Amino acid sequence: MAIAEEFSEENLFDGKLRCLQPRQGYRFSVDAVFLAHFLTPEPDAKILDLGAGCGVVSLILSHRWPTVSLVALEVQPRLAEVVRRNVAINSLENRVTVIEGDCRRIATLLPPDSFDWVAANPPYYPTGSGRHNPESERAKARHEILGGIGEMAQAATFALESGGRAAFVYPAARVETLLGVLRENGLAPQRLQRVHPYPGAEAGLVLVEAVKDGDEGLEVLPSFCICQEKGGAYTVEMTAMYAG
């Protein structure tokens, strides 16, 4: 199938970034954009994009932090190929390395204690929840068919040096699950931010930053709202995020 038929191209940051993604199958959503803006790496940081999807988190991080280096790890072959194409069309080959592989076998793919940051957008839903084809690309990205938050937390702990930081985006309704799994894997939650569709609405997403071998002490940041009101325009903060 021709690329034009199989993939669509999204322009980010007024065309400064180009992102191919499948027309049918997994497509990135706003949670990946939030995650990429939640990290605050040092200029020379080494970042692991864990479960990279189409690579949009790596693209945004490379744009926002032009001196960091990244490894994008993706288990699904077609998506790993999409990441490679996105790296190439944005001329990022010298900064982003793409690895096709399973985070559950991370010890066979990467050396331990070798990253300063991990960015993780894990599958949100247990395998048995909802109606889905377990063999589909979208289901494998959204359901815990190929591993879930536990496996990703274990992989993050393996990859991070002591004092390294991991950022996760997850459904707000499952925040206690996320915090518990992070602590079980030696990742101490340090910052938490809830994301609301509009003021007064229940939070839909939560962003959490955790430190490997860190101390207890969780800072809850002011909530982020996507829209000014239900069905309304984006907030100033959301508009600025999409503008880059």
C-alpha cells in the first residue's frame, strides 16, 4: 500500500514538526502531547520513550529540548517503522534511536541504569475491559495485552540511573493504581497534575513524575484545563502547548 494511502501526516508547531501516523490503527491523542510537555530534562539528558507509538513524544521532546538524546522503544513492528520514518522526515537520525522490542524484555535491549528520564504512556485498560479485537494495533496500544503499567514501571526502574526521573500519563480514575505501582517499583512520586476537559469537570488524565530511589513527598500541581468551558475554545495554556 502506498504511504499516502496507509498514513496521514500531521503538522505540529506550525509545521516545524511532521508526524506520520496510520490512517487505520493506533493514532496519538492529546495525552501524548501532555506527557511530552511534562518532562523537564537537563540539556544533556538521555531520555527513553517507553512505548513510543508513532513517535510523537520523541518528536516533541526533540523539538522542545534540542540538545537531549532519545531512544524510542516500540513493540509493534508497524508502529516502530512509523517512528523510523518520522525520525527521518524530521532529520533527527543523530538524536533519536529507534528500537523495536518489548519492554518486558528490556534487559535484552538496553543496558541498566543508563537513562536520566523515561517518558511512558502505558496502556490504560485491563485486557478484559470493553469490546475490542485483541490482535488489533489500537487494542494492543490501549489495553494491557502486551503488558501494562506494572511492566512499564519495572522497565523504567531498570532503565533509569539512581535519581533518574520517570513521567507517566494515565487515567485520573486509576491514579491510586499508578501511584501504588510506582512505589512498588522503587519510583517515588514527586509531582502530580490532573488534567480536566474544562473547569468544573472531573479530571480525565493525570500526569505523575517519579524519582528512582527518591524520597517521599508528593507535590500536587495546579490542575490543567483543556477548554475554557464545556464545548468552548481551548484555554490559553492549551493553545500555547499546541503552538510549541
